[in-house]
Amino acid sequence: MAEQVLIPVKLQVEAMLHGQVDLLLKARLGCAPVDPRPYLTVTRADVEQYFLQHPDLAQAYYDRQHAITTNHDIHRIETDGQSYRVFALDHGKPRFERRFDTLTGAVSEHLLVAYGMY
């Protein structure tokens, strides 16, 4: 079982957002575990709250993810009219699609899915 290490939610979300979870955990644990999920305690509500407080970062995350043009075995986030879609592309075919009315909801979903936290 993972040892309990209290890491502030803000640091967890920022590490996830910038792809630096391994660095955060290494600084806190002395090593970066292969599976970081037992050490990440953020919830969907935490991530959404963070993005509500930092809407510019939500937009920047969306822009970075949307700019990725690969269509093979990747999670995507796209606009669909006035809403957003988050889905996996499996050999170019969308799977496991979820729709969101807000950018905050969509980027939160995409970020959590990227870390296996659905």
C-alpha cells in the first residue's frame, strides 16, 4: 500500500497539468513510483475548482491538447458546436465519448483520464 504523503491539491493539479507528476513525487517520496495514482488524491471537483480559478490555464491546456493531430491511440478533446467532446481514438475511431457543456468540465475530464483517474 502507498505510504501516506500529504501533497497539497494545488501542487498535484499543477504537476498533472504540466506533466511533472514524477518530479513532484520524487521530491516528496525520494523516488518516482511507476504508478502515481495511489499518491494523487485530487478529485474531479478539485480539478474543476482549480480550472475555475485559473480559466486561462484551462484554455491553454485545451489549446495544447487540441493542437495534437495524431489520430492513433490517444485521448482527444474537441469542440462540438457549443459543447466539448472528450474521447479515446482507437485506430482513428472515437470510443468512450463524453460530452461537456463547459471547457472546465472537458479539460478536467481529459486531465484525469490522462492519469488513469476516471
